[in-house]
Amino acid sequence: MPMPSRALRLPAVIAGLLLACIPALATARASQAQLERGNGPEPSTLDAHRCQEVACGNVLRDLYEGLVTEDARGRLIPGIAQHWSASADGRTWTFELRDELRWSNGDPLDAHDVVASFRRAFAPATAAPFAELFDALVNAQAVQAGRVAPDALGVHAPDANTVVFRLTRSAPLPALLTLPIAFPVYLPAVVTHGAQHTRPGRLVSNGAYRLAAWTPQANLVVERNPRFHAVGGVSIPRVRFQVTEDAAAELQRFAAGDLHLTETVPPQPLAALRERFGGQLRISPYLGAFWLGFNLTRAPFGPDCDAAAAPATHVATAGADRECDARAHLIRRALSLAIDRERLTRSITGFGEGPAYGIVPPGIAGYTPARTVWADWSQAQREARARELLRMAGYTAHEPLLIELRYNTSTPHRRLALAVAAMWRQQLPGVRVRLRNEEWKVFVGNRKQRVITQVFRGGWIADVPDARNFLDAFGSDGALNWTGYDDAGFRNRLERADAARSEAARNAWLHAAETRLLAHDAVIPLYFYASKHLVSPAVRGFEPNPLDRHASRWMSLVEPGR
């Protein structure tokens, strides 16, 4: 490295002090203007009904408010509804709206707007990815499939201040109403601008903030909405959501004082991060599961089940109603067994994540998560069995299995994919792996279509603290069933859970459904999440919560040192 000229050289101590002050000075400058938030990848959409990932959800929770919302600690509180009640059987819910609600453009917002927005959300043309989470809503599935008109949906407004929902079974409706699909969307803008209604100057919202600017692949700015019913409690006037697809670069931007809050923290030794950032590093439990999915609709991993054939090499599945395609199942089980989850969570993720041998994470009240039948084996036993199964499937070093592992562009996902591929190559000589990374929107589209995917990055972050939320997608052929899993026995167990007369019975049937899904090796569970953020000392009101949702309205900015 070239040495600086003598005239520009500072004593080492003074230079060190100046460098140490840079983050604090930059944060102080930022705190006088707006909250700077890292937000991960570019949001795929700001159409609330079409949002399906964290990046758009973070922004939409600032722009909109549903009938029910959450406080900083994730507790359910009134949103645009001031109170609600349920019938004795849990199938009819009534919500009373606040008085004089307004859209961000000043137009009045009433119960009829809420109902019309719900009908739009479930219309076939909208193709809302989270619509299947509302399968308990009367006619929700029929409306989305186009079999009945949207006005047959089980939601209506008997007057301008009341919204009534009708369900086919009991369900945690207030929690579901915190999801973006349940946010009221301003339909005149949709009619006038179509898909472009989400652009600055056109997007009309009803939440604590309104959209001010959006620079694709760079940042998105929201500003305080003066017509929000609780605007007096919104401290921060402007928030800029920065696209931070590279977690390592996001950390450096935080260290330089360019961000008050990161979306995540890249994999690094935890002790070193704690020494560097101290109390700014926030780690807490999080209801999320990370897994790798198989495309079960195409070779070599599917079709998953074949009732017409039952080869002798079949891997037994507990309680299965029919024989599964032997060769595809052998491959899936071998790939799952060969991964050392303890090593992944210790050396690759390293932030308190727990090795996963199931789909549903711990921490859901009343539910005992299921585990794979081999969860208690030693890693050496798993690896030996993996090699045996792959040989039974007919793959060797001379005739290897060629597979593609696909993930969205991200430093943590790249590290994890590299580690998994290395474990497969090391433990399974009959496997050759090609890694494929894609920009988020491309990755989401390919995963949904189930055409070119083989093994892909998957997982689930809880929408509501309910075991069924982690299992729902596998029970239908909806947009969220990225694997294409199709099993009547699994669906039957979900139906029995829905019909259960007690919470204990419901959880028992959900456990049985999870057990069956694991027995079929439809996905490879890897780890359960821990939430991890870097938070500037200038930020107040950032609270840990199980769903890791942090609306800007609950935060405030102070000058460092105060």
C-alpha cells in the first residue's frame, strides 16, 4: 500500500479518534432528517394484496393500517376498528370502525371501502398470494377460483361503521387481519392507474405514513401522514427504506452511520460483533423456519407419490395411506440426512439459530413441534444412511446425480448454499451440485412457477403465532405451495384439526399433519430463526417481538448521548 505524503499524515492516536467518531457524527446528521432503515431486497410490490415477503411488508405496515394492528411488542391492538367481538361459536366477527377515518388524500374511509377492498383482494385477477390463509372465510376459496362472484365473500358492511365477517370454522381472525392482504386499498386509484397505482403521487394509503418517493433498486421514502387518526403519536417525520440486498454491505453502511437500523446482520463470529457493536446488536427469538424445498412436480424429486407402484426400495413413511415414489424419496431423504445442521448453525449462521428437524418452530403456545424420525441419530449415522440411500437410488461417483440449488441474491443465503453444497459433495460422492443465485423478483417468480426449480431456498416467517400457519401452504395448490406437495392424507389431517372441538385436539391433528409432511421429506428443514438487527443508540422504541415486525410509528429518534 502506498504511504501518504508527510503533509497529510496525522498522529495515529488522533486519526483513530476521528475515525471512531465518524459513525456517531453521521448518525447524528441522519437523526435530524429521517429514520434510515435497511430493508433487504427491493420490494416486489407495494400492492398490499399482492405482497408476499418481508421487504414489502415492512413498508406496507408504515403505509397502511388494517382493522387490527400490533404495538411495538407485537400485541394485537385496535387499528381502524376501535373494538370487535365474536359470536360464541367463533364464526361471526363484528368490527366497529373509528369515527371520521380518512385516506391520505383526504377522502373519507368507511366500512364499505373495507369490504370492497376485501373483495378485490380475493378476486381471481388479483391473485393474492396470502388469500389461502383466509380459507376459513366463507366463500374465500370459491371467489379466488372464480366459481362465485366477489360479493359472495363472507364479509359485508351493514352500515358505514361496521364490518362483519362470516367464517366456516373458528380461526384467529384478528391476528390474520394484521396481514397486508387485509389492508384497505384505495380502489379509485386502482381503477384509474391499474398496476401503477403503487407509484409515488398515485398511491393513496391510510396508515401512519404516505409514499413520498421510490427509486428502484436504491431506496423508498415515506413521510408522516397528517390524516392518520393517531398522527399525534407518530414521532418520526420521514423514513427512508434502503435496499440492502448484501448484508455485509448493509453492516458497513450501519458502521459508517448511514443507517439507523439494519434488516439483518451478516454471518460473522458473534463474539467479535458483540465486541464491536455492544448493545447495538439486538438478537431475540423469532417465529421463523428456514428450509430447502424440492420441486416435487418434476424429476428427479417427484412426482412425490404414485399409487400404482410400490417398489421394494420404498422408504417407509409413518402412517402413510399409500406408497410413495421410491427413487425420488430415496434421493430426498439422502440429501436431507447428509446436512450437518449443528455445524451450519454454529459456523455459518451463528446468531442463536436452532438446528431444525421439523417445520414448525418452538414457542407457539400449546403446540409440540414434530421432528424427523432420525433427529436423534448421530451425524455419522445420518451420513452413512445417506450414502446407502443414494446408492439404492442408483447414483454413484461414475453416474452422479446432477442437481441445481437455487437461492436469491444475498450474502447469508450464498454462504449457506455454499456450505450445503460442500456437505453434499463431501458426504455423497454420487452428487454434483450447481448453485444458481437470482435477483429476488426473478427468484420468487421461478419458485412459484415450479418449472425450472429443483432444490430451492424456502422457509416461512409466521404471519400469526399458530402452527397451522407453517403448514397451510402444503395443503393446497396455491401460490405458496412452492414444492407442489400433494397428499390427501396431509389435507385430511388439516381438516380434522379445523373440525376439532378443543385446542388440544386441534394441536394434536396439526402435529400429525407435520409428522406426515416430514415423513415424505417434502422439504429439508435446516434451522429456526433468531431475529438479528443492528440498532443505533439514536433509535428509541425498537422492541423485540416474536414476529419481528417493527413499524416506524412506534419509534423515535434522539441525539446520540441523550
